Amino acid sequence: MRKKTRLVIASGAVVLVILIIVAAIFQAKPDDIGEDEVRAMVMERYGGEIEAVETKGQHYIVRVSDENLEYEITMEREDGSITDMKSREL
């Protein structure tokens, strides 16, 4: 009886560990993109000169200027997608 009890407890512990690992994998968030990557993405897409990069909640606010316009680009920290873009003439 003791061997069966130990086997059941060991099996239960293994199943529990596997369930915890699976739950951790599904709940893990991907790392946010970094400021350097944001700068590279903006330069590739828009050119100009990056004046500032700020972090605000789950967004990056990037200020870019070129010869005629100044842009304020709001990007998601998680994936770099653009959620808002404003421009004004200089």
C-alpha cells in the first residue's frame, strides 16, 4: 500500500509541475521593444532627426523633425505599432 501511495503522490507532483510550467508559458508576456529599436524603426520609416523619445505608460512618444514638419508619433511598447501620429509645420 505504501508503494502505491508514494507512486500516486509522485505522479500527482509531476502533473502539477507540468501544469504550472504550461500556465507560465501561456501567461508570459513578450518583452517590450527597446528605445534603440524604436529609434531605428522611426528612422527607417520616416527619416528626419529624432528630437526625443519618451515612455508614457505602454507607449513611446517619439518627436521627429525634418526640414518642414515636426512629427509626434505614438508607438506601442509591446510591438512598435503606431497608434497615433500628429504633425505640424515648422
